[in-house]
Amino acid sequence: MKILLPDTVPLNPVLPKGWEAVTIDARAEIPAEHHDAAVLVVWGASRRHLVSAAEHLDSLQLVQSLAAGIDGILAAGFDPDVVVAAGAGLHSLTVSEHSLALLLSLLRRLPESREAQQRHEWSTELGGLQPLHPAGRLTTLIGARVLIWGFGQIGQTLAPTLQALGAEVRGAARSAGTRAGFEVIAEREVPAALPEVDVLINILPATEQTAGAVGREVLAALPDHALLLNVGRGTTVDQVALREALEAGTLGGAGIDVTDPEPLPQDDPLWDAPRLLLTPHAAGGRPVGADERITANLRALVDGQEILHVATR
């Protein structure tokens, strides 16, 4: 039996007896000599690669993504009998790190400090004696009310760190309850909660239901000092509405790691929005525990056991 590994990341999973691993170009069509593969691992694959796999891998049983988002895989047209497993959890630590970096940079005004440094200016506005909670501006996580919209594994990894730094953290998901020790409100309750939110962290996936979820109504409901982070998917935020809110001063600032489209066109006015920190989809990019996930799901496939993080299709 054969498993195809991408050349976009070093991988060395433990294989069951009788299995062979072949590393292939994740940007090219699947070579004919590998059309007998039973498992395909996907990381940084081109659409051409995925469509080729869907068309030619007649013995395929499992597509193991190393990314949490699998919309591109599902769009490739794999047979319904092929199991598609997401890489949920493989990016929880790295995306949490990046989210924290974006948030603290905005809170502590690091972009402005960098600009002052470039001017060789010791800014008394940014340093020296400062109030902890100045009117109209959020400057600390101490006492900050944080809502994480999309409270999956990334949100549950990030939440304890924010709490340890003094924030009051809640999650929002399709159903209310308690997850990982944190209160979670139902998505239908989000509009009513927004006026009391200081930091909205968006980790929503890209679906038909979440397209433009953070739009004008959501942004208008937030306090003027509030900060928005988007480390989910670019399609979930109305970027025109975001730019307008930043320009109008009705949003305190934003840190976004994803845009729609990607790359963001050079002439897009979002680049120049005030109080915006934009990174080029840099939060993940390095799956942690990929070999172990591949090994576990390959063993589950062979043994007829439950495969981790199977996508709903």
C-alpha cells in the first residue's frame, strides 16, 4: 500500500507493515506511477494537484490534510467514499502565538514605536507615565473583555494565555456551554454581546454561513476603542467595512493575518488603513505534530478504527 507525502514539509511518519511512502511535488499533477496510492497527505497543494488526485487516484481511501481549513480539498471533487481528515490542532500553538503577538503589538502600540524609532524620536506620547485605562483607548489585557468567535482548538489554546495576562475571556460557537473551562455563548448571542467586548478575535472557518460574518453591523456594535483580530479566514470579514470603520475611528484597531483575496492586491486601499497591523498569512505555516497525526490516522485506517477530525461533507 502506498501513501503520498508532499514535498512542502519534511515528513517521516511511522508506517504500518507493508506500506510505502513516496514524496511527490505538491504543485504538480500526480504522476501516473502513483495513481495506485491509498492515502494522500496534503500541505500547500495546488488546485492542479488536488484535481489530479481526485480524478486519477482510483484506490484512494484517505486524504489527510495538514491544514485546519479544507475547503480547497472539498472543492476538488473527491469521491464521497474517500475520507477527508482535517489538520485540526496542528496549528493551535503557532496561531495562538501569532494572535498574541498581533494583539500585544496593537495594545502596546509597537507599530507607532517603530515609526518613532525610525524618526529617532523618544516619544513622550508612547512612553513615560501612562494611565492603565485611558479614556477611548485599550492599552492592556488587564480587565479586557475578550470574545473568541470560533472557539475550537486554537481558541481553547489561546484563551488560557489571555486569561493569565488578566483578560476576561469567553468563546462563541454554534452552541452554548462550557469548553476547556471557559464560558461559550451561542453564535446567535454574539450581536447582543458585542457592545461589552473590548477585543474580538475571529477564528471562524470559511463556509457559506460565515462569509462576511464580521461586517458593518458587527463592527458598528463594538465599542469605538475595541480591537479586532482575524486569524481565521479572509472571507469572514467585510474588508471594505473594516477599512471604513478604521478610517472613521469607530474601531480602535485591527490585526489581520488573512485577507480576501490572498495575496492582497498591491493597490488595495486596505493596506493604508489607519491602526491596522497586517501580516501575510503567517500565523500557521508550520504544522506541529504532523508525523504523529499521519501515523495515528493511517493506523486507524488500517485497523478500521475512528479517524481523527474527519470532515463533514
